[in-house]
Amino acid sequence: MPYSDIGEAEVPVLIVGGGPVGLTARALLERWGVRTLLVEKHRELSPFPRSRLVNVRSMEIFRSLGLAERITAGAFAPEYGRIRFRDTLCGPEFATAAMVGINAPVPESPVRGVVTSQDRLEPVLLAAADAPVRFGVELVGLTEEADGVTAVLADHRRGEETRVRARCVLAADGANSTVRQRLGMGTSGPGAMGDFTTVVFDADLGRWCDRQPAGLFFTVHGLFAPLYPEGGWAWFVPTPDDAAHADWPGLVSRALGGGAGVRGDVRGDVRVDVLRVQHWVMNAFVAQRFRHGRILLAGDAAHAVPIVGGLGMNAGLSDVHNLCWKLAGVLHGWAGPGLLEAYEPERHPVADRTLRQTVANTRLMLEVQNRRRERLRTGEAASGQVELPWSERYFAQLGLVLGVTYRSAAVLTGDAAPPDTGTDYVPTAEPGRRMPHLWLTDDRSTLDAVGEWFTLFTPDPARWAQQATTAPWPLRIEPFPEGGYGLGPRGALLVRPDGHIGARWRDRPASGSTLRDGLAAITRFA
């Protein structure tokens, strides 16, 4: 069908991609009063489970949007926040590891993460904002100009093309990002790590799993995951040869019981009803750049990481949490255009670190699976001589989740940069770090005081308020205990809207313009 041009629309921010990252950006920007248009080339939300984990940092973001309780209500109970290792799903367990911050609360956060499926999460995110969403609409053209970006959008169902002019474009359109490819942005990293298949199926597996629940079962024949509290399963496995003609019910049945030479038995009375099959590529790369003028990449468009450890989607959510307040500041005029330059130096190192961790996890998982499978084949895997799959430190990820440190012009460091904490997390009020969680009241955290504004935590609110009377920035002043994180009686912590500390003054302000000067420097406000 020939396309007809139906004119040109204008919008401050065009979001390309309707997965969790794009939908979260839409909700965040609406909170900031920024109009958006989101376009998604698929005709509906994804019906596949895909991402399985919402970690504590992402749940903190959702708590700020008022979504945490609804997400938790549709998720698994905390006891599913565990990974179990078996030769087959129906065989005995030989190791287990907790998902830290999922299976039980941690004192470092006011929330607990959850095990849930992406197709259960996305409808909640879609309902979280009123901004328009156009499904079945694909970006087919992109032109940068001095004061904006013109995008050409094709609605294949209607046979229409629309030109949309936006001041900024946020590309969250996945690992095969059309935006990234059109901009010619290269990537670094291993690239494609293999072809995989997700098989969604129904089966009554309660006799092997109900007494030892888990969000993920690692076996030598692939990964099994319960999909929803009310039922359903997924099997994640390397794509077999001749996948188009594969007997998927038979393959799942044999994988559940292991087949010849592997302990475990389905006993022949478990019916496997295959509902959907999806083939996909496990990508592992980071874009060389996250920004091209007024076009910014987030989520898998910026960094595609293996699924082991559940860090990919969560890293994308932190991308847009970092980015959206910056976009709002520039578009509303209380920040200079240079503030957007801080996005890449803050998030690119996080992506590099996340990629290294997930690639190491994946390679070790595949190595252990192959080695275990060979020992089972040769009869060497005696029950009392089981090698643990890997150290539990691979799942002790609070350092990766809560210990992120930003270094950019949007952070007034002042002090020496804190060391990389690896997988450990030690709360600190160093500039660049996430504001530590402390209970201000029985049900109100320091993180609840952060929102669509800068927050100044200080034991001396009255003195600092004198500096804030003429400030153009959204700002709230929050009483804070003297001595907390080394603050003197007149000190202060200035926390950015994304919850990261932008500046710290241990004692009295150096001058009557200390706060204003700090805000101006962070926001590049001239």
C-alpha cells in the first residue's frame, strides 16, 4: 500500500520503543510535566516473559512512581527469590543461592525486589501515564537539526507516514536499535553469544517444585522458570538444529526428566502443553556512544547484556531514571543544554561494568553445565562430590545495584572518589553515590524525600532556606540528623532528582551563594 503523508506534529520528547525502559521513561517524564509521544513498531505489548527480575534499585524507582505495591501484588512471593541447581528439574537439588534483596528485605533499602515476568510488568507501566502511545508505528527516518530532530514514522496498518518534530529523542528500541543503526553508532564487546529459544508451556510440576520454590532452576538441560504465581513455565535453552521442525513438547518433556543417563524421571504422566516458542540471540555489547546531539540511547539500545543475573532490564531502568530529570531541566529551562553531556560519562561506565559481570556469569554457567553434563554421561558425578556451580558472590549484587558511583560535571566531588566496591555495597554519602536509605519516620525513607526536585538534607534547614529564596530550580529542604554521614550542625547533602548525591558540605556554607552556585554548576545553568 502506498504511504500518504498526513502532516507534521511536534512533541518535546519522542520515545522510540515500548518495552519496560521506554514505558518507564514515559511515566517519569510525565511526572516532570514533559509531554511525550511513544512509538512501538510491534502492534501490542510483548506476550513473552523475557526479563524475570525487578531488583531493589528498580523497585525504588517504581516506589517513587507509586507503582511498587501493584508490581509486587502481581509478582511471586519472596520465597521464590532463590536459584536452585539440579541435574534435571525433577531431580534432587545439589546447590542453591539466594537472590539478594529479593528473597528477603535488606537494611540498605526501603523496598524488596521481586521475581516477575516482563509481560506482567509492562501493562502496569503502560497504565502509569496518560501520554500517547502508538503501537504498530515504526521509525523509518531521522534527521537532526540545530534545534531539534525530525522523525519519519510509518504506520503500516494505515499505510500512512507522519513527520514528528521533537526537541529530543530517547531511543529505547532494543538491542537491534533502528536509531543506533541509523546514527552509525558502533558497539564493543563479545557481540552475539549464541542463539537461544524460550519455550512457554503449561505442566503440573508442583510435586517437584512446590516444597522448594525458586524463581529459576538451573539444570544441565537448560533453565526452567515459573512464569506467574497462578501457573505457567518457561524453558530457556540453546536453539537446537532444525528448530523449525523441532518436537518442542517432546524436547521439554525429555529436558524435565533428563533422558537417558541423567537422574530424574517425569514418570510419563506429566502433560506438556507448549503455548509459544520464541527464538532470540543472546547479545553482549555496549554502544560506543550513548548520545548523538539531541538523540540519546537507553536500555538494550545502549547496552545489551546476557540474562544471567537479571541485570539487563534493571540497568536500562536506571538509565532513564538518570536521564529524565536532565531532559526535564533542559526543556523547562532551569538547566543548560550541557547537562545532557553528563548522561554518557555517568551511565557508560555502569554499562561496561555490568557487561563484564554478566559475560563472566554466562561463560561460567555454560562451562559448569557442560562439565556437569559430561560427568553425568560418564557416571563420574557421585552424589557426595558435587561441584558448586559458582560462588554465591555472583548473586550478591548490591554493589552493582546500589553502589553505582557517578563521576561527571553534574557531581561536585570535593572529596576523593570512593573505590569500586565490586559486588559488595557499603552505604556512603560521598558525592556521586546513591543517597543511603535511612528511616526518617516509621514509614518514610530518605529516598521518599527525593522526587521531581533537588533535595537538601541538613540539620540546619532555616539557614540553608535563606539561600533558596530566589533559586529557579525545583528544591525542597529536608531536616536531617546532625552527625549523620559526617554532617556538622550546619552541613548539608544536596541530592539530585535521581537520588544520587550531587554535592556535600560537611559544615556551614562557605558563602551566602553556596547552594545557588552548587545547583548552577550541577545543572550547567548559565
